[in-house]
Amino acid sequence: MINGMHVIIYSRDAESDRAFIREVLRFPSVDVGGGWLIFAAPPSEVACHPAADNNRHELYLMCDNVEKEVERLKQSRITCGPISREQWGLHTTIELPGGGRLGLYEPRHPRPLG
């Protein structure tokens, strides 16, 4: 039986991104040895979208109020992209210290219980 998901974020500066997840996003973690952190994630959902190519996957964080969350992130000197209004919700991006970006959105679609 599948009982969870493990997400990997590849980064040119994994230490900085781990610090961001620990200190700014405040995700609890365990050290599995040598400072290698595994973070607990909030509840998740999975969607399958049609695409021309396989093996392309995206990671989005979700929140109840994207505008308030962007303001909170700015207080930690985190850069976010502009907020766009989509049919499915409000969307922005978070720039990680390692140079990558994560999606952040406020869902406006029905959410599965889980």
C-alpha cells in the first residue's frame, strides 16, 4: 500500500534551500545523518495534465491566502513573482536561495479530502 510521497528539489545550493525550508517555510524535519534533512510536508494532492512529453513534473506549494503569504515571505527577503489570477486560483512563484523557483498558489478549485 502506498502511504506517502517523497519530493526531491534539485538545487545548485541545497544548503541554502534547506535553510529556507526549515527557517522560512517552517517545515519540521529530521536529520538522517550529516545534516541531511528530510522535511515533513503539508497535505498534498496529485493531478495529471496532458503534455507532449513525459517525465516533466512540477511542485506547487498551496496556501489559504497567497497575498498574505507573499507579504510574509517578503519580510524574510524572499522574492516572489507577480500574482496572476487563473481559473483554478491565484498563482505566483517563490525564488529559492539556490536559484530555483517553486510555484505557490491559493486554490479556487474543489480539494480532495485526504
